[in-house]
Amino acid sequence: MYAEDIHLRPGKLSGKMFEMRLWLDQYCFEPSTFSCHDQSFGLLVSIKFRVAQEARAFAECFDGRTDRSSGALPGDLAERSRTGGFLRGRAKV
């Protein structure tokens, strides 16, 4: 499993979940688990993927944190990420 953590300010969860669902559907990515926890700064959203490339692409788009030690994105995913081919979810949260 490849985990992603995204930090959100209070009140931003529903809008960000909508953006994430659109993005996941657009690229046919399917996370295996999703959880949300209250933290002192707001919310910590944790999403796990079975496929490393999907986790890294998701982290790139949504400013998530992942283990990048497993290498670069493969060609097509890396190119879409660099050129903005992914629906950008980088709105300030």
C-alpha cells in the first residue's frame, strides 16, 4: 500500500473530496482506503493506493505526502503531471 496524507483547513473537506472524486474518476484510479482525522491544524485526510504510480500522481496533484523513494513516475504519468495534463487540485485549502 502507498499512503497519501493531505492536510485541510476546517470546512474544506466536502469541496476537496468533490475535487478528488472527479480527478480519480477521470484517470480511473481507485484508492483502497480513505480516512479523515481531526488534528490541531484542521483535518488530516489519508488515502491509500495499491499502485505506487497512482499514489504519486495523486500526491502531485493534491499536494499530498508519499514515499518517493520508489522512483519517478512512469513516462505517461510523469508527462501529464509536468504539463498539467492532470486536473489540478491545488486550490488553496
